[in-house]
Amino acid sequence: MRFESSVTAISWIPSEAIEGLARIPFDLGVTHYDDPPPDEIDDLDALLNADRFREANELRAFIEVQDGRIVDHGHLGKGHLGSTTVRAGPAAIRFPAAQLPDLRPDPEVGRESVLFVQTVGGRMGLPTPRPVPHKPFFQFWSAIAWTTLALTIHTDGSSEHELVGASTFPRHWIYDASGKLVQKSAVIDFKQWFNNAFGERTPWGEYDSPALVREVESGLERLLSTTIMRGGEKPSIQSVKAGTTIIRQGEPGKTVFLVLDGILAVEVDGTPVAEVAPGAIVGERAVLEGGVRTATLRATTRARVAETAPDQLEEADLQTLAAGHRREDAPS
């Protein structure tokens, strides 16, 4: 009997994810941030052709089982790299990315499962000449982005996956075998990536950085995040260090926050009750429940948040969010 499974990582550039002088072409509209990928993948090639992502790591594999024994196995997926669109007036030119060879170590075959690992990555096709803080002290080409995925397929047909490693930029979304979005990389570090991710400091050299991953937020939050970032009034963006208290329980509050990057701890009466990660929307309960913050929100990593007035969102949507955010009422 043949069993197939897959896991896919899509890498894309969220709005407000670029730092320093590298923001200039994005702010001027010469090139662009990416719209969030869909909640489900049904046609990866169509997304690639529509310029919806920078790269995708499609780890797809199979095992053959006879009488409870694994008799064959193999890879079926590959890497997909997109392009960079550059606009000059009415003209738009697409520069294909430079893809590095997909890395696939020999699968680890056990008595009841096979572990497959695949690394996919590359760089923009446009040069980005810049000084860097270590040898060779100057870099002509863009830094390299990548993901390393692991997929284990068992003899009963079940499977599980893991984002083993990834570049610290851009954002990486993880989709399960059914094509459903299930996880996200939680922290972007553009400066670290821009200055270091090339040569030996990549999986094609001697290094693969671990990835901090969190489960996805609700579909409603993903929908409202687009409204906040690309709707009416532009939100206020804050970058904070790990340990910073963003809102404090008991204080007045009349705004809503969208987590753009990083992990935030939610505390009620001094007790941690949850963590929230990119895409989560918080603070709506104070808006709906008398203007007083019902929890403390503290950054456990470096983070970025967008603060917006509640009138940018529908009250019915805020009510729906609030109903799912009464974390202090959940069983411990």
C-alpha cells in the first residue's frame, strides 16, 4: 500500500516588515510588499504565476508498505521560487529569483516510519550592494531566504510535520497535507537576515537558524488584519523590545492592537493565560467593556504592533473576537 503526505511553507513579505534604507523602494512603490497568502492552497503554481509569494518549499513524499514493512519511499515535491516586480512609471519588470539547489539528506528509515527533510531557498534576482559587518565586508547580491521542513510518514498512513529551520526573514506560513494553513513563523529579524544570510551562514554552507513557530490565529483575525493595514486610516506602528509592557490590566484603553511580529504574553491578575503571535488582534474587550483593559500584554520577544481606533472595524466583528478572548474563563 502506498501512502503520500506533504507539508508546504510559503514565504512572503508582510507590510511594514522592511527596516532602514531598504524600505525606500517599497515606500516609493518601486517594488511591493505581499498580500497575505490564502488560508488554503489548492493550486501552488497559480499562486506562483500571480506573484503571490517569494518562495515555497513543497515537501511531498511517499512510502510503500507491504505486510507492515516499508519496502520503498521517495520525495515527490520541490522548491518554487517567485520573482521580484520592479515598477518604473507605467512599466513593470519581473526579475526571476536565483534558486539554490534543493537540499534533501537521505531519508531516515525506521521500522514504522520514514523521516524526510527538505531545504528550499534562494535570493532576489536584483543586486543589493551594501557593506556588511564581517568578511568580506561588502555584499553585492541579496541575502538568502530559506525554509527547512521535516515530514514523517508512518506505516499506518498518518504523518506529522515540523518547520526545522528558516531564515529570519521574511514571514513563513506552514500548510498541512490538506493545504490548510496551520502555523506561522513568529519573529522576523530583517537586519540580522540582511547582514548575515549568505555564504557559509546558510544551509548551503554550515548554518541553519531555528524557527520559532506558533499556531495560526482565527480566520476573522486574518480578515480584519487586512482591514487594519490596508483599509482607511493608517495605524500607528510600534516596535518594542522583549519585556516591554504594551497594555496593562486596569488602565484605560480605547484602541485595538494587531500583532505584526513577535510573541506577546497575555496575563490576567498576574497569571499568564495565553500567548498571541503575528495576526492576532487584541484590546477589543476594553473598547466593548467600559474602556478599561482586562489583561496585561507583555512582549516576550522583540515585537511590532499596529494600533488603530476601533471605529476602523465593525462592532459585530469586535464582539465576535471578544467572545473568543475570554481566556481567563478557560479551563487551566
